[in-house]
Amino acid sequence: MAFNSEYVKNVGEEHQYTLEEIKELKKSKDDLFHFLNHVKIIHPDRGRVTFKPWDYQKELFSIIENNRFVIALIARQQGKSVMVACYLLWYSIFNSDKTVGVVSNNEEGAIDILDRIKIMYEELPDYLKPGVIEYNKKTILFENGTKIKARATSKDSFRGRTLNIVFADEFAFVDPQWKAEEFWTSNWPTISASKESKFIIVSTPKGIGNLFHRIYTEAVKKINTFVPYFADWRAHPERDEKWAEEQMKNLGKRRFNQEFGCQFIGSDATLLDETTLKELDSKEIVDPIKRTKELRIYEKPEHGMQYILGCDVADGSGNHDSVIQILKILNIKPLKLKQVGVYQSNTIDVYKFAYIINTLSINYNDAFIMVESNNMGSSVVSDLWWNFENENLVCDGTKANKLGVRMTPKTKPKACLLMKKTIEDNNIEIVDRETIKQLLTFVQTSEGKYSGNGSPDDLVSGLYLGIYFFTYDILDESMELKTEVDQDDVWAFISDVGDDIEDVEDGYEIIMR
């Protein structure tokens, strides 16, 4: 295809190279910073100008060039997208048969980055330009076989394609967040399996608990293999304290600190307050003493202690998780709880799930059972009561006619707000990292509904169900807690839902099949 533009070089178009141009071509190929001398960008005030990277941009260029996985937390209006676009153009010109994927929080944003790459390409001297085969709204295909594709962030962004570089721009702003999670799940295995492919993530922060926040904070803690980079408004050479004061007056301190100070600040909609969110997010990760695919045990049953199981039921189709939160009662007045175990599976059917609940209840000192009886939960509570005859099942009415706990538009807010107060008052110790992740994104919407706002929230549902137990006045300060079953009894967990694990310690045996 021939392009009727003096700025776009056609395939096979001849150019008589001078000796000086050949030298410049080699220098530009070998040195990214030398190449930048030929790159022009659109400045908001000065129009088309030669790109002169600031110090922070030079640092980030070097980090991107020398590392495969990079995540950068950068303030607004800091030239972050432009600089990565420069790198992608340089890489595409001097590497053959590669595929570069550009995604943003929406398709318009990704296309805008591709447009910037096009401007940079068109402004290059002819001797640096490769011929172009395809040059449209979403794709550039160079004569050397390398292509750059712009897409919105979704699981299908680059389905079936092997990518050499993925650039995810404004990753914190992908809405809803499950799209970012799906994109990550779809593309990360392919990128990480390669020995050379790169994953570059750049964004301004937006709240706590989203995928960008999680990857960045884990990179800082060296939990994952991403190299973190930070640049707030102070990295901009044309900004000073006076500028910051003016912006703070116009935006307010909270918004300024998030967008220009690069602070992770909880959304106004999150159920838990900002201080609590930060405390949860900064907790040291606790490893389970026992772990299978579905079960994470942090503490075995303790003699003389009472436990609660908060159970949320799914249909086992793979979309949502069936969850059991195992809570230990440390004190009643004032209330003190500790999370000691979690069961989580998106494939277990309701009958096997009832068996798991019953078994955990028996082994955790006849733990009380809180099961939401709505929808799929009705089969579970029926099985627990009629088949397993577990009298520790908490029910709304008489156990024969109102089995389990029914969540309604009136009771669910009460349960969520009780969980909020319990957590914010430090009356429960939460140790499971997956539960914390879901708490960070759990919100109260403007309509008064409670949900993960597009992110998983099943672990939170199990948690507030467990804590809601204390509205039933089943326990009182003078009650005698049941003693544990004899240590000679076997703590047996026999099912088809886990890996084979067998361990005998202190009279307990866990068997998973």
C-alpha cells in the first residue's frame, strides 16, 4: 500500500545515504539517548519541539532499557506517556519482526499514544525511517516486520499474539478493575515465559487495592520481580513550591496529594476508612501453617476456645468463590476476634461444600456456622441441618422453618457496618492476604449497596457473615466455652477437592484427597 504523504516512507522507497547519515543511523541504533536528538514531540505551549528528556525521564529510560518488568508511579502531566512512546518507536525501528502492544484505560487513550508515536515517526529524518506497510488508527506495521498495536485494556486486547513489549498506560484507571485483572491474567503468562519480553506499567495512582497499587507496592517490597520507579511533581524541573501551593488551593490537598504527590489514597466510597486501609495494606504477610489449593490454615484449634465459620456460597461454576472464614473468639466483652483459617473454591458444588463446612465446624471445637441461605445457600443449610444434623448452624427463626441466615437489603448493610466497626476498632486480627486485598476494594456505592466494585468480594462476604454472628445474642460473658474433642480423635478432612497432604502433629491429622 502506497501512502500519499511526504512524511510516511513507503515500502521500497530508495534513499541515497551519505556517510554522515550512515554514522548517525548506527549511533541512533546503538544509543537511545542519541536517537532522542532526532525526536520531536508536541509541547502544550511551544508546539513541535525536539524532545529533551528531564533527569527523571533519563533515569526511567535507563531502567526500562535494562530491565524486563518495570512499574512506574508518576504524577500527572509529567510527560510519562510521551517518553515511553519514544522508547517504543526506537525499539520498533531497530528491531525486526517484533510486536509491541499499547493499552490504556480506554481505547481512546491507547490510540492517542499511537498518534504520538506517528508524529515522532513523521518528524524523523528520512534516513532513520523504515518503510511502512500499514498505518491506520490502531496499527503501525513497519517494513522490518515490527508492528505497534493500540488497544483498550481487556482480556482480548492481544488474544493469540506473542508480544515482545506490553506498555500499559494509566493502569490504575482501568474501569471496572476486573478488566485490568482479566488483561493481566491473559497476557502476563506469555510475557513472563519469554526470556526477553518486557512489561512496562505506568500510571498516576487511583485509590488503594487495585491491580496497579498491588503490583507497585509488592514491587517496592520485592515480593514480585518488577522494578519500581517513583516520580512525583518535584521531578518536574519547571515546578516549585509556589506552583504546588497554587495547585493545592485549586484541587484541594487530598486530590493534589494523590494526582501530583503520588500518594495512594483510599476512595471516598471504600467501606473502611483510609487509615485502616493503609494499616491493612502495610501488614506483614503471614504464611499459613497449612496450605492446599483451597484451604489456608493459620492456626489449629486451641483447647477451650470457641470459633465461628462465616460461609458464603457460590454455585461452583468458576465465576465466584464459595468461602469459609474461620474466626476465633478471643474475648466477648469487649469483642476480640482473630482470623485463623480460610477456605476458598470456585469449583466445589454445594453438597461437597456442606461437607467441608460440617467437618471444619467439628474440628474447630464445634464452631458456630453462619451461612447465607439466599440462592445456592439454601441447599447448603438444608444439608447441614437435615443430613449432618449440625446443631451449631445459626438460623434466623426456628431451625425447622428458617434455616441459615438470610441477607436482605436491611440486614446486609448492618452486617457490613458491623464488620467495618470491628475492623476499624482493631477488634479483629486479619492475617490472610487475599482477604485484605478484597477489603481494600470493598465499597459502599452511592445507591447504598455494598460490593467489590467490579473486583472479587466473596472473602469479604464470608467475613461480615462471621462477624454478624454477634447480633444473635447466642453468647454471653458468662458462657462456658466448649472443650475441644479428645486429642486422640483424628482431625480428618477427606474430600476430592484438594491435594494429598498428610501430617500428624499434636494429635491432629490432616488428610486431603
